[in-house]
Amino acid sequence: MAGLRPWEELPIGGAVEPDPALRPRTGGWRTGLRPQVDLDGCVNCLLCWVYCPDSAIRVVDGAFAGFDLDLCKGCEICAAVCPAETIAMVADDG
Amino acid sequence: MASVRTARLLTGSEAVANAMRQIDPDVVPIYPITPQTPIIERFTRFVADGETSTEIVNVESEHSAMSAAVGSALAGARTMTATSSQGLALMVEVIYIAAGMRAPIVMAVGNRALSAPINIHGDHSDGYLARDSGAIQLFAENAQEAYDLMVMAPRIAEHPDVLLPVLVGQDGFTITHSAEPVELLPDEAVRAFVGEYRIPAPLLDLSAPRSQGMFAMPDYYFELRHQIAAAMERAREVIEEVAAEYEELSGRRLSALEEYRLEDAERALVCMGSTAGTVKDVVDELRAEGERVGLLEVRSFRPLPIERIRAACSGCSEVAVLDRADTPGGVGALHAECAAILCGSRARVRGHVYGLGGRDLSPAEIRAVFAGAAPRYVGLRSAS
Ligand code: SF4
Ligand code: SF4
């Protein structure tokens, strides 16, 4: 196991600091569906941001700003929790 | 040393509840179970009376209590809880997690037998179940020690070299429900002794976000779990440091191991918990009769003071180890460990299981153990 760190050098309790260079691309496992928003209906409650398990909701200046498809796994939770019913799941062609 | 010393008549439960009041933990997630219940009854009364600022979290089970405790302790709040028996059994899954995530939770345990048959009285089966979890485990001899160890516990748990949960055990009913004179330290002295809660990476520190509770594959699990073993080794020294500082404050020394009249002893008995009090009386009687006997009281079951046990028994020819929990199909846990520690010494090590489900151990039976005349299961009714 060359290159692996010895126990003395590991963070206490395995608490890991995020490394932007190693940003995971969980979107690669997407289910075949992706969320699509009709922004006219969005009331900016950010419930989708709260519920998204993969931090795939973009927020810019405190406002909903679409989806990060590098991260979105297509779980449909945002569509289910959106009180304005303005998120639809559509076929993921990319 | 305290200048004015006043003892109050308190049960072990009340003594520990008072220690918790003085420590004033931030969060106490808790679920009642006999014989722990009087601890939390008394403590929640202190909270309701405004004597502490603790947030009590009423949960639906001990599993939830320990889970909430892990989150709270790692978020950055000093967290305590309490349990017994089946409740401790239900917590064990999460105690392993608390140790692995290095959550310095302090827990009072009213040690009690495990079902079945259901029984509410004292033995150490519940503590033994948590033996390998990575939690530090201390056993009190009486109500005073339960109080003292509870005040010491946050300092041990939260020490930067340790960061492990600490279980402070007191024998169910024998200690939890028996009133005896207990000296409490002044509230300010306890508060100053325990100090502020500080952990290296609180979850609520948004300036340094971290992922906790990580997944580890075969390439890292061994190393991460080994951190616990290393912290346990360091805890030996920390316990003695805290004990020395606590002695300055209280005049009482609660070392990981107490050697009672062992100096020139030929025969030693090893035990934990309230039984040690009875054994001390029997040792005094036997000494008065000219017998060279002594007691080794193990106060820290985890980490076990291995080197000190070896040194303390170096002059003995016979060592009898009492386990207040059985290991069906094996050798009593404390017995097996003492036998391993003393392997190669001149001492012959015997083991006995006693006191299950609250069965008393009489002075006559302790004499029989010293004399080498007791069966492996002391106090068991047997047709043969
Ligand atoms: S589908 Fe799931 S992963 Fe994708 S944005 Fe919605 S909640 Fe997040
Ligand atoms: S949950 Fe719906 S309404 Fe609320 S911010 Fe998200 S898209 Fe907009």
C-alpha cells in the first residue's frame, strides 16, 4: 500500500477537510432523469437547496440559480419538495 | 484541599446528578431505565429549577440518546447522558461510533445485569458488553467515588490527547440507591476544574468545514480505528494527571488502580466496583489474623492499567480475580487479562465469577476466595 499515509498522520476521527481539486462528480451516476425548472414559477424558497442530498442546487446572491449537473444524481427530491411545483424531471440526454 | 468539608447523605444517583448540575453540560439526551432513572430524575429537576442551563433532549430510546449525544458532542456542545443494562446494550452500536468519531461524551452508568431473565440489579455484564467499543470505562467503589469520577470524567474525555467517551460505572442499587455521606465540592470549584468545552474540529465551526463520519475502505479503516488504541494508551497518563489535580482540590486520590495493603502481600484479590469495599474489610480482618493478603481495586477497566497490575502483583504467589460478569464458553474477561499480564511472573492466577443479577458476595465467601477454597462460580447454588 505504497503512498498511503500512516495512522499518526490521519486527521482525528477521520474528519476530512474538503479539497476542491478532488471535487467529486456524482453527476456521472445520474439515473437517466434530470431536473428542469420553470423559473417563472419559482418563489425562491430554497427548499430544493435544503433538501438536495448532493449540493446540486446553485444559489447566487441568495437566489435559486439552477442545477449543477456535475453533481445532480437525478433523485427527484427537489421536484418532490418544491412547493411551487416548478421543477419537472425530464429525460437526461447528456 | 477544601477548607470546609461537609458531607451530605446522598445516594450514588444523587451524587452523580449533583456532579452533572455543577458541570452544567450543554446537552443531555436521555432515556430512563432502572437503576439509572434516579440520576436523570434528580438532574432534570435541577434543570427545571433553573440550576443549570442544560438542554435536555427527550428521546425515544437509548440508541437515539447516544446518537443525539454524538451529534451534539461533535457540534461543539459538552454532552452527557446516563443509562443501565439493556439501555447500554442498545447504545453499544453507537458507542463504537462515538469512539471512532472521537466524541468526548461523558455517561453515568448504573451497572445492571442483562436479560434474560429480566433482572434490575447490579452486575457488570452491561459494562463488559461495551468493553471493546473504544470508550474509557471507570468503576466507582461507592457514591463518593461515583461523584468524584464524574467530575474528573470531562477532563479525561475532552483532553486533546484522548477525545474518547467516558463511562462512569456505579453498581446498580448497591451504589445507585444506597445513601451514604458524600462530600460535594463547591460549585465554582467544579466549574473551574472542568473548564470550557473545546474540541479540535467542531461541526458548527463554519470557518473550517469538514466531513465527519467518513467511509473507510481496507486501505484506511485499520489506521483510523488504531487512533482509538493510541488514545487509550495516552489516556493512562491523562487519568493520573487529572487524578493528581483532583486530589489537590478534594484531598481524594482516584487512581486507575488502588493498591490496598499489598506491600508485602502473598495473596492478592483483584476486583472492581462496590465489592472492593467489602474486600477491604475482609483484608483488614485477615491482616489482623496475621495473613499477608491485599486487594487490587481496578478503577479503570479501559484503559486497563497493565503495567501497574504487573508491578503490584510482582511479589504475590497467588492472585484471585473476580469477574462480576460471565463469559459463557470462555474465561472471565478480567481473569483472562490478569492471567495474560502476569504470565511469566511467579503468581498463580485463579478466576471466579460472582454476584450476577445482584447476588451478594459475603465476607465469608471472600475469605474462601483468599483461602483458595471457593469454586469458580462463587455463590452459585449447585446440586453437585
Ligand atoms: S434531482 Fe436530486 S440530486 Fe438532482 S438537484 Fe434535484 S434533489 Fe439534487
Ligand atoms: S423549491 Fe421550487 S420554488 Fe423553492 S427555490 Fe427551489 S425551485 Fe424555486
